[in-house]
Amino acid sequence: KNPFNLDGIKISSEIFKLKQDLDQLNQRLSFAMVRQPDKQLLRYSPDGDVGLTKEGGVCCEVKKGPVVEYHILGRFGVVSAQKDEK
């Protein structure tokens, strides 16, 4: 009897490859969600032409025919405007 199971090695190799493919797809999906965020996840300005993502990305409204999309312009940060007195 052969101590090496070739079918098991092939299956393990296939599982490893599928896990790698899954990781790559998850990374691409995360990148796409940051680049083109879901409208339900945005906090909008009063007139609705600017949005802010949970991660701090500033988005602007882009109209493409009847469809409205929001494209990320960059990151937004908040700092204190008052000088710290000690």
C-alpha cells in the first residue's frame, strides 16, 4: 500500500489555490467598496452633493445620465483649530 495519497495531495493543493483566489477577490472587493462606496454608507451634506465615508473619504456627486454616483476624492481629517495653551 502506498503511504502517499496522491488524491489527497491534489485536493489540498486545490484548496490552497482556492483560498488564495478568495483572498485576492476579497482584497479587490474591499478596494472597490472604498473607491465606489455604497450610497447607504455615506453621510451627506445638506444639499447632497458631497458625502463622507466611515473611513474619512470625501466623495463628490457625479451625474452620468440618469444615474448618480459618488466618487472618492481623498481622505478627510479633523484637527483642533485652537492653539493648545500650557
